[in-house]
Amino acid sequence: MTATLTIKSPNASDVVFRVLSFTFSKDAYTPFTRLTAEFEAHTAVPETAQMAWFTVNGFLIHQGYIDTFRITESGGFRRGVITSRGFTSQYLQNQLAPGLYTNMSLNDLMDSYMQLPYVTHEDCDTESYIYVANGSTQWDGIVNIAFKVYGKHPYIRGTNCVMVNRDSSADSFDYSAEDILSQGSERDTRSLVYFWSMEDMQQQHGSYTLTEPDAYYNYIRRSRYFELDRRFLYEPQKALEFRNKMAMRGWKNSFFTYSGYRGEDLFDTAVLGGTSKDITSVRIAGSRSGIITEIGMYSDKFISE
């Protein structure tokens, strides 16, 4: 296993640790990378330790805050465990002041409101408006603008780069039958909704509705009624489409595993058996036995439309 954990502290030198085991994950709908790493604590972890950098097979895949770390000693061997989330996780914790924001672009939203360390973003300067309700986060605003302007859901590429469109540097990875350790598919219908209805300006239902065929075909008859969504005042039907797509995120997935890690990232292309699909999740697990990577490929309305 080739994996390196670097722990950074503002008041001490960086410390590099030998990794004993780890799990890492990222997917198209989670706005941060996740890491849990067990390491040999050959030297003390600084009390001021704040950040973790993680590299697998020469690829830097994680830069984030240290959420927790624990050091234990037994039989003269010191072992540490950290959990960490990418810096973009703070977008879920920063709230925006309620109100209407006009002439707002993704660039504005990420550059003018609580800039985050080590975070970059795609250049998206097309303007729209957002309505911020009480308790809405900065990520809510990013998701809202991305859908209005591009009809897409934002995602994290690299360690902490917010993207909406496909990166020009996206790569393609070919896998042979001999590479594959396992493969399969899964479905999760727990969030699917069949019927949506939104109030109009007179607080009446009936003008704005939407039905979802995939929910119906799966014998799901859930219904949702909600107030007029001020985020979509000029395109009220979009409020229903947005909620429906959010409910269907990642509900169908195909996946495979292989030994090692080649540097795959979100919205690279996986080619297997002559079929090409977008990579929408990457999960890596490592131990003394080696590294296993799982590549996921969602099939839902944000990905396929």
C-alpha cells in the first residue's frame, strides 16, 4: 500500500505519518471529500494540528480539516486515528443572510461570501438571482444557481474545487474484465416522490404540479405539497423539477471494484466492456492487504438529462 498522511499545524512543522489503513470517499452529491486514516504515531501529533493532506499512489486526493484525532499506546506501539472532511464542507455550515440576491453568479457567491481556505472553483460568471430563506446555507445557494443557470448539480473535483460543468482536464479510464474484482448495481427508492404540487400566488394548489414516472413504476405513491418557492418566482415549474431531481439523486447506481488506484475523479469516464459512463463516486479502502477502489456510476435525472 502506498499512502501518505501529512498533518499540518500553524505552529509546528508538517509531520508525515505511515498509514496503516484508511477509507476515502467522494461522490457527485456530497460537497466534500471524507477521510478516515489509521497511522503509526512514531512522533507526537501536535496539539495545534488542524489540517490533513492525504496521498494515494502519488495522487493528492484529500485536503481538509481534522474533525477528530485519537492516539493510543499499547505494548510500546503508538497508533493514531483521524477523521477529516474537505475544506468545502464549510459551505454546508455557513449561512447566508435571508433575502433576495439579484445579479448573482456562482463566482460572486463563492468569492464574496465567506471565502474558504484551499478552495477553488470553476469560472461561472453567468448571473441569476437567489432567494435565501432563514437557515439556508452557502451550499444551498450554490446548488440553486447551478440548477438555474446550467440545469446541473455542483460537485467537487480534485481536493476542493467546486465544479458544475465537465472539467476540460477530465480523463478516460479503460478497465478490462481481468481488472475487475467485483461489480454490481443498486437502487434506493426511499426518497422518490410520485406527485409534487406547489401553491400559486393566491396560495392555491393545482396550477403547478409534476408527476415522476420512475416513482410510479416502482409502486411509489408519495405526494408532496409545498408553498410557493420564491427561489423560482419567474419560472415556477422549475421549483417542481428541482425538487424532483434532488429527490432522485443517486437512486440508481452501477459499480465495480479493482485492485489499486489510478487517479480517477468525478466526471472522468469509465470504459468497461465497450460501455462508457461518467464516474460519479469514488471510494477507496487501504490496509496492509493492499488498496481496493470502487467506482460508482449513478443514473438519475441530474446525470442523464
